[in-house]
Amino acid sequence: MYSPLYSFSCRPERKPKISASRKLMLKSLMVAKAKDELEQEILEKEREKQRYLAERAPSLNISHMSVAQLQDLCRELHSKIDEVDEERYDIEAKVMLNTREIKDLSIKVLDLRGKFKRPTLRRVRVSADAILRSLLGSKHKVSMDLRANLKSVKKEDTEKKRPVEDSDWRKNVEAMSGMEGRKKMFDAAKGSAQ
């Protein structure tokens, strides 16, 4: 008899509630439903566009109009174009104002968080005179010649330090190759150590 305190139960493997074929069928139904909804949305947008165009720009019958009527129609269309351009300009101005405001608010949010987004820096070549002029303003009148303070290096010293070998390097390689070359190097090292 098993007591509930000491019972060991091996948990059987959990079986999925939905079989793989059922999952596949449900996924395909969901994709088909989403496709239908997308097509309906596209058709609804097209209907909305047609309705808007019919409201804003009715079809023109110009075949039976006189020249004066055509001129009046052109003036009317021109005034409507001006109105639409004004609306477009106003909307663009509002959008630009809103984007600027969004940018300012996002900067304020970043400042409140304590994070600061570093701007991209560009390399600028500025002379020492220009730096001093920008820092000191009109007080800066002395031009700094930084090259005057550099040490001059004589070429003769550098040439004397490096001995120039006139011998052919191939002879040196042949002389040092093999066991005799190693013996010469060993003897040379022994002689310099003493």
C-alpha cells in the first residue's frame, strides 16, 4: 500500500492537445482568412478612393461647351488647384512642425533618462592659430610656429651609426649555412660572452 507522502510518480510525457495535422489545418485556415481580409481591405481602399475622387473631381463633359464656358471651367479648375496646393502646403507645414516637436520631445525624454545620444563627429583640420583665435577671441595676436620648437636631426649622425656592408648577402648566407655556419655562430656567441 502506498502512502501519499512517499509515492513516487513518474510523470508521463505530456501529449500535445492538438495533433500536428490539426495544427497545420488551422494554420492554413488562418492564412486563408488573413488573405481574404487583406483582399477586402484593398477593395475597400479602392472604393474609398473612387468615392473621394468622384466627390472632389466630377467627370467633365466638354464636348458641348462654348469657348467662354471652357475658359470659365479652366479658371474654376485653376482656383481648385490653388486651393489644393494651399491645403497641401499647410499639411506639409504641420507635418514638419510635428516632426520637429517629436524630435524635441524625444531629446527631452532622453535627457530625463540621463542618456545622451552622441552626434556624429567629423574630422576638421584646424591650425593652432585658429584654435587659439577661437578660444581667446581678439586677444590672440601672436602666431605660434610649432615647427620652430622641434629639434633638428642631423643626417650625418644617423648614417654613421649604421655600418654599410658592401659584401654580397648571398655569400653571407652560404657561409652561415650547414654545420660550419652554426659552429661559427656558436663560437661568435661564446667569444662575445667572455
